[in-house]
Amino acid sequence: MNRDFLKSQALFSGLAEPDLDWLAGQVQPVSIRSGETLLAEGEPGDAAYIVMEGEFEIVKKSDQRDIVIAVREPGAVIGEMALIDDTPRNATVRAVKDGRLLKISDRTFFQLLENSASAVLAILRTVSGRLRQNEAMLRQSEKMAALGTLSAGLAHELNNPAAAARRSAAQLKETLNEWQQLNSDLDQLTLDESQRQKLVKLRGEMVVSGRKETSFDPLLQSELESGVQTWLEERGVQSAWEISPILVTAGFNTGSLQELCQAYTPRQLNVVTKWLAVGYTVHALIDEVAMSAQRISEIVKSVKEYSYLDQAPLQQVDIHESLENTLVILRHKTGDGIQIRKEFAPDLPNIEAYGSDLNQVWTNILDNALDALNGKGEIVLRTYTKKPFVYVEIQDDGQGIPLEIQKRIFEPFFTTKPPGVGTGLGLHISYTIIHKHYGEIRVTSRPGETCFQVKLPIQLPRA
């Protein structure tokens, strides 16, 4: 029965009768139930399988998500790629239905290829088709992963200014009510014209000081606050401990407050100083909301420029701006332990390029560098020109890439990360994008220094 099934398959149809008899005696029948795993990603590749009955899904982990990249039915060969490459399984195979398979050991598989030219050609066609199919599926997954990186970075960057604006707005609501009451208290005071003009002047200064906070070192700040508090308490001003830090931050000291003391009676001074402190707080909170909104606007602008929305696919690209926008997207991964040093050439020209594609290159390389540093280290971004090319170097001081791995890092599906953490396509896609721009990408690495160098033409060649 095994012999008849093998003979019906295109892979073995060209085998001579003795070879077919030999193969039928070598294969091992395997049964598997629905939901069980036949092969696991990361396991050694020690056998190939031919599906006789059932249905099997090929699953690849990408960014902790399971992606079904293919379904194999009766007649299909499974697991041959790991044998040919002598690498661990790059995907998991699960049974969708109860199934039966024929297992071909690695020794039998290679002996078969030695004895049958037709089997070699059939395997080559199978492998070529699988590579195209898998790469297309995982390229789409890589795009979704890049979108996830963009979304995570955007959410992280927007959260801080949004939260600050929300806090300031809530505090502003309460402070405005207090300030309205103090304005009403001012109206109840008997003030002459010079005193009213003084209030008008103070209100103007209040707006300016709200925009430009006075900054002192902590020790001097504490001394000034203590002096102002004592001065206010000596003149019977209530809540002096509460308003003294605000007045000092606004730029007041005992000297400028002395002018108020001369202009207003003690009763009036009590209201005026509180009015000043609360009014300054109102304007400071308004400025905080405005600054948060401005920061959000800048982030949205960076994301728009990062993705090159509303722009032609091919445009003049500012490399420095491109790198800066990528850093904004990845800022959620650059904690306090990561230092970013920029060695940007001041005269770097814009280049003709596909902007969003280049940003994907910077994202892939920087993301890998951040992973290599594991939260602590330095990344150097370096740019320079050697006409007619510009050069971008991204260097980290991580543990480095072993020499035997360096020559393979641009291969599709090759990754040093654990199963499920990387697809092995990030650097391959980067390599493809750079060559699409008629450029070059190289890596040099040793312990403590890994550098990716990208060479790009200033002007793309014309056909």
C-alpha cells in the first residue's frame, strides 16, 4: 500500500522500480490526532513527512502571535526544508484533522536525492514555491508587526502629554473657581485709582511670569520660600506657607513684595497676595495644557512624517529628520539606561528615496540594537557624505554578533532570537529595501561594538 501511494506522488513518480521498492521499505507510517503537534518550531530537523490522509496547518510565531502560513493536504511533503538547510524547524505543524503520514528519515531522504534526479527537481520546485509563499505571508506579518511598533510608540508618547493635560485641566477648573472668588473679594475692597492701576500692571506681569517660570537650585529656592513665608506671616497674610512657593516661582521676593506693602493696607495685602498666587497658578496651568497640546501635535507630526502620509512614494528625504522620527516611535524602548549619541554631518544633503521604506530600515536596525543592549548601553547615529553617496551608521556597544552568524543575518527567516520573538525577516527586508535604492548595507561586529552601515545614492539612477 505504501508503495502504491508513493508511486502516485509526483515527487517519486520518476523512481525506478527497485528504488521505489527500497523507499517503501524505509518509510515509517505515523498516525496523529486532530489538534496534536507533528513538528515544533525550533526543534531539530531530522525527518520529512508525506501526508497520506488528513489536513495540517503550518504555523509561524511572529511577535507572540500564531500565523497560519499554509495548509498541507494529502500528497504534500512536510519538513523537508529543515533537512535541506540542516537548521531547526522554522515553523510548527499541527493536525487540523486526524491524519496518517509516511515518515522519511534524514538518511533515507538524502539517499533518495542521490539516487533520483527527478526527485531532486521535484524537491527544488517544492522548496522554491514554499519560500515564495512563506516570505509573502511573513512580509505581511512583518508589516503588521511594524504597525504594532508604531502603535506602541505612539500610544506611549501620547500618553504622557495627554495625562498631563488632563491633570492640568482638572486642577485648572478648581483653581479658576478660587480665582473668581478672589476677584470678587478685590471688588469689595475700597481701592483708589493708583491701587487699581497697580493691579492692572500685576495682572500683566502675571501672564508673563506664567510663561517664564523662574528656576533656582533647590537650596536657594528653599531659602527664598522661607524668607517670603516669614515676610508674609509678619504682615498677617493667611496661608503664607501655601502661597510663598508660588510667589517665588513667579519671580517675587521680599523686595518686590515690599512695594506691595507700601501700596496696599494690611487687609488689602492679604487679598492681593492670594489673588496673585492663585492667578499665577491659573496662567501656569493654562500654559501646561497648551504645552501638552503642542507636544501631542509634534508627536502626530513626527508620526505623519515617519509614515510619509499624503506624500508621493518617491520624494526628497531628510535623513536626519527620518532618524529623529524613528527615535520618537521607539522612545518607549529607550529607557534611562540607553544613551543616544548623534554624530550628524551638518551638510548632509537630502536624498531621493522611498521615505517610508527607509524608515522601516531604521526601525528594524534600531529595534535590534535596543534588544541587544537589553536596557543599558549606548547607540551612536552617524551620518556623512562621500559624493555621490550618503552614509548612515547605527552602532551599539552590545555583546556583538558572532562571526559565524554575521554572514547569514540578511538571509530570509534567519534569526538568533528564540522562537516566537522574531520572524527572521526584519534585516532581510532592510537588505531588500536598500538594494531597491541601489545602495548597500553592511555589518561589522565584535564584542562591545556592532555597526550597521547603510550607503545610499543621493540621486537614484535613471533607467
